[in-house]
Amino acid sequence: MQRPGGQSQFSVPARTPAARRAPLRRVLDVVAADPAADHSVPALAAAAGTSTRQLNRLFQQELGTTPARYVELIRLEAAQALLDAGHTVASAAARSGFGSDETLRRAFVHHLGIPPTTYRRPFASTNSASES
């Protein structure tokens, strides 16, 4: 079965290879636990107990991506779940860590090829029907 509307087929953590090093595992857990928190590279490096340069190396070596790209994917997945649950685009943007509707819209279009309003439409009728 395929999920409609550009939805992710699997979660980001499930698609991410298991981190071999404990500092990187800590960072992945921190990001997954609270996608909306401050996940700047310096904040993540502090959580890992490494330098920002070393954290970037760990992400590149073990995950083949950057910390910023990983955080964006986790936040995108969180925003999708919020939209699925009936949140507005503005609420999903704020709660997932994107901050603004426009930032969320850019991420949606870049990764999914559709804006969040289009993604949300299939769920709007479902959510309003269940509220009746």
C-alpha cells in the first residue's frame, strides 16, 4: 500500500542508518524527542559533547548528510503528523520548529513537491467529518 498526497512512506528515524558512535546517537535522540527545540549545529554539538566540526564529520560519515538537513527532515515529518491530526499550517509550522508558514511551505515544496495546504486537503474532510 502507498500513502497518498506525497506522504512519507517511512519515518526519518526508520530510514536513518543506526549511528555507531554514542555522541551521534544522543543527537539523533534529542532531535527526535523535540523537533521544535533549538537544533542549531552549536546546540547539537553541545548535546553531543563534540565540536561543531566533529559533529558535521560524524553526520557526514555515518548518515551521509548534514545536521541541518537531518533536522529539517525530522521537522518536516513532525509537521506532516500535525497536519494529519488537523492542525492549521501556521500551527504545524510553529509546533514542528519551522517557525513560519513560509518556511514550512518551502520545505514541503522542496521535499514533497506540494505545498502544505494541498497536502492537508485530503485530511480536512476527514477531520471535519469526525468532528460532527
